[in-house]
Amino acid sequence: MKSIYKIIIFILSATTAFAQHPVTYYFGFGKSISNKGSMHFALLHNELSLKINRSFSTSLDLQFARSYSGLLDRSEYIQGNWNIMVSPFKNEKKIFFRVGSGIFYNHTRNYFDPAIYPEYNKKVDIFRLSLFLEDEFKISTKTVIALRLFTYPKFSTNETISGALIKVGFRLS
């Protein structure tokens, strides 16, 4: 529980740096799948994004996810991300394409049937790299909708989580 508070305090304290540039709040949902296809997560996404200039932006986001594969088999995680995004086309029209990478902290709790999977009932804390593509469509001057394709690779064990999410953004400043 302390890790959740640390993530929230980090995000709230970083918002003071956002005050000088355009800030957008995003709320979204999506789905992610482990590389073996064993776990399908439904996720909820909250993000504060700061546009630094026409080419670069950064964001802080918080994701909550849960997976069910039976009565006792489930996994859930909370994840905090810090991302840096580059717009290769420097586009400020209705469509805004970005490529990004960042680091994240993930706290996962697994609940499995102890008679079948006793070794999987554990908590896991992970720091990793994230990679993603994002396409944003301007609906109005203050509202946008975006699609993000992401992956969280772990090169040492060939373990990857990939997925997609759709989010709606509201410009705050």
C-alpha cells in the first residue's frame, strides 16, 4: 500500500512543473496480454501529459489492471509510468502521432489456487522499460481522443506484456 502512496505523491508533486506548458489529462481503458497469452488484463489508465514543444512531450500516468481466469485465479497490478515522447512529423494539425519510451514501476499481486499453483501466489515489484506508439485525434480545441499500442519487454527472461488502450483527453491549460 505504501508503494501506491509513493506513486500518487510523485505524480502530484510533478504537476507543479507542468504549469508552464500545455497540460492534458487523459482517462482511458484498454487490454494487455502476457507474451504466453496466459493472462489477459483489463486496465484503467490515468495520465497527465505535458507538451514541451512541437517535437517533444512527457507524461506521468497511473494504470490499474485486473485479470481473471477463474474463481481463484486472478492477478492485479498498479503501475506508474514516466514517459518521453517524440513526434517525428512535428504535427499540430488534427492528427498527432508520437513514438515514446519510458520507465515504469509495477506492483503485481497474484492470487492462484494454492493446490494447483502454490509458487505463483506472491507479490512482485518491477522496474522496466516501456515502448509505445500513440496517435491522437483532435475533436475540439480542448478535447482529444488517442489510441496507444504499448509493450513492456523484459529482455533477460523474454517475458513481454503488450496491449492497446483508448483514451480521452481534456486540455487543462
